[in-house]
Amino acid sequence: MILSDISVKRPVFATVISLLLVCFGLLSFLELPLREYPDTSSPVVSISASYPGASAEVVETQVTQLI
């Protein structure tokens, strides 16, 4: 019960110790190396649509919006 006695008698001291432990834990967590992540690339989708002889507005309204 020593920890609870110190916390009741000196709440500021207990708060400072708790904050120091939390800060130390966060700093330790941020410094951990990450070795187990696989090499991945984000998926890419490419769609090509051609409409020979059409203007850009026609392609936009009749082809692109449908795709």
C-alpha cells in the first residue's frame, strides 16, 4: 500500500511520475524499428477510352461519365 499512500499524500508527485512514465513509453514506442512490413505497392487502375473524331466535351459527357 506504499504506492497508494504516496499518491494520497502527494498527488502532484504521483501525477508527475505518471506523466513521465507515459512520455517515456511514447518515446520508446516511436523509436521501435519496423522490420516486418512487407514491400507493397498501391493498386493502380488505368482505363483508356478512345472516340475518334469526337470533341473533348462529347468524350466527357458520353464516354467518361458512363465509365
